[in-house]
Amino acid sequence: MRQTEHERFSGTPLKRSLVELIMCLMRPLARVFPWLFRWISSGNVNVMIRDDEETPVFFDLETTGLDTSACDIVQLSAVSGDRVFNVYLLPRCSMTDGASRVTGLTVDGPRLLFKRRPVPTVSHRRALSDFICFLKTFRRPFLVGHNSRRFDWPILTRVLAQFDLLEEFESVVTGCVDTLPLSREMFQLPRYSQQFLVQHFLQEPYGAHDASEDVRVLQELYRVWRPSPELVRKHKRTP
């Protein structure tokens, strides 16, 4: 199985494969025929997609450290509905001890280890290109992340720019919503870390600082909160 996962698309495995192939082949045509791209990506040839509909895509990064101007991405995950994306990347710089301790990820020569076991990795360009391809399968996607305005968004856009992919990325997403200030406006709570919010609203344990787990529970939190469209627009930052 490829490490880049577009998991559990609706329909048969053959249909999922065909849709993914069409999406990637149509990437150069997306700007010229956006209405056709949205129609095909809907997976339902009987329904045209309204231009004003938007789709939240929950995303998270694990990185080599906390310096947003210099750290590198080691894991990139996203989820929307039952569609999942997850990749591991071999970092281009060393990981701090603190980052390894929190994430369980370490570098051993040409290998990336998660809890001392090797995980498959893909190149940065492949990971970012496939992420953009994944986003293009949704109607007018916007990213949702916790503390993303300060951390995940600036790192992601910086690395995209390094590979000349930022312009394409910005043509796909309509913006980014940070659930940290969103939750502060919606609720009066003693803390607003994602771990506390999960404990408070979902009452379930989860593997914090594993990007694939972080996006899963963030989507569940968002479903429980059900923020109004007006509040989401208020907290959205455009590319």
C-alpha cells in the first residue's frame, strides 16, 4: 500500500482507484475547467456542485522542532469525512530531543522510526503534491487545524514555497480556520489545548502528537461543536 493514503473513498475499490487517477491527471486542467473538476470529484455524475459550498479538511503536522522558520515536516495528516491522508517524510534537518520525545519519531540514518520501528517515507515534493491532489478531490476545501495560525500553517506554506508549490496550493484552498481561537470564543473553559478539549468534550483517550490521531479527534470535536458558518468565516484566514 502506498504511504500516501486516500483511504475509504465511497464506492468500490476500482471506482476509488479510477477517481484518484482522474483527479491527478486533471490537475493541470483544474484552473481551466474548475466546474468540470468539481463535477467529477463529487463522484456523482447526476449532481452538479454549488459554487458556494465549502468543505472543512482537518490537518496536522509533526515536525523536527518548534522553530517555525526552520523546522521540517516529518508527518503530514489530513481527514475530511471518511477520506484520510497520511504521509511520513524523512526530515532534511536533525530532530530536537523534545520533538522526538513528544512524537515518538526519530531518525536513524536514512530511516525514519516511529517508536523504534521503521515507517515508509516519501519525498517532500511527492508528499506535498499528493496532498494538493487530495485537497482537489473536495469542493472548495478549507483547512482546519488546532493552533494552526501560529504553527502548522506558516510551516506548511514555507515548505510549499520551497518546492514552488505554494501558488498551486493557494489556488485550491479557500483559507484556514484555527480551532484554538474558535474554541476560546465558543466556550468558557480553564484550558484550550487539544488534549484538554478532547477529554472535556469526547471523554476518550487518544494518541496525542500523532498527526493522524490529532486530525481524527479534531474532526470529532468540530462535529460536536457545530460552529455556525458566520463564526467559521470570522476565524478563517485566507491564503
